[in-house]
Amino acid sequence: MRIIKVVDYNHNWSSDYQKEERSVRAILQEELVNSFHIGSTSVPGLKAKPIIDILLVVNDIHKLDSFSKQFQEIGYEVKGEFGIIGRRYFRKGGDHRTYQIHAFQYSNIKEIERHLAFRDYLRVHPEVCRQYGEIKSQLAMQHPNDIDCYCDGKDDFVKNVEKDAIKWHWTVR
């Protein structure tokens, strides 16, 4: 059974991302356009589940399927679209998950921008970042064994911040 645990920010998360990104880059090589550290572990000071989220931007999302065996060899479960059309999702660590990969084709601007805008907005809005961390901590305490309740509990906050983040993103470009 997976226990939901939210912890204080860990300065090692950035180097953990970089190390894993090198492994992924070695697999994908020319198919990889770019990769980004996203999610709560990418925001200094933000409380988070200690799972590194990686956003991959690839040339052809369908070609990514041909790399499934290589991802499995480095410990990933290959989950396909996993609820988001046009995405490929991979996770590592089983009940003690350590990494999640969200991959999109370079032309899927909406999904790519959504993730990056949310991350960047939290990085420069410390009060929103603090509120988000507190919400996640409270939900993890209330629902330590129920990921659906945990996610549902933060959904409205995330969607509202995401709207602000996308608008903000276009004003700072």
C-alpha cells in the first residue's frame, strides 16, 4: 500500500532530477527535444511528495513507444497515455515511487506550457507556494492512504492557480 507523505523541500531534488535526466537522455538521444524538472520538487521551498516529476518534450510521441523496453530496464513502469490524450507516462519505484515522467510531443504546446507555467508561477509567488504546500500537507494527513482524495482535495486550488499562472506566463514572456 502506498502511503502519501508530504515533506519539506529537499535541496537534493535538483541533482536527483539531473542524474535521472541523463539516464533518460541516453535512451532517447535524438528523439528528445528537451526535458524539464516540473512538479512540486522543482519549486524551491515547496513541500512535496518526494517524487521527481520529469517533463519530456519529444519529436514524435508515437516513437516513444518503441523505447518501452529501455525504460523498463532502468526501472520504469510504462503506462501509456494514462488518462491524458497525447501523453506518455512512466513511473518508477512502485509503492515507494521516486520518479514520474510525463512526455509530450513538441507540438502539444497546451500541455507543455501548462506544466512549465505552473512551476514558474510558484517559483516567483512565495505566498501561493506556501498555501499550496499547506494544502498538500493537510490532505496527506487527512488521507494518507487515499491518493484519489488527496488529488481531489487539491484540484480546485491547482486549477485556479494554473489559470493565473498561464495568464502570468504570457505577460512575462
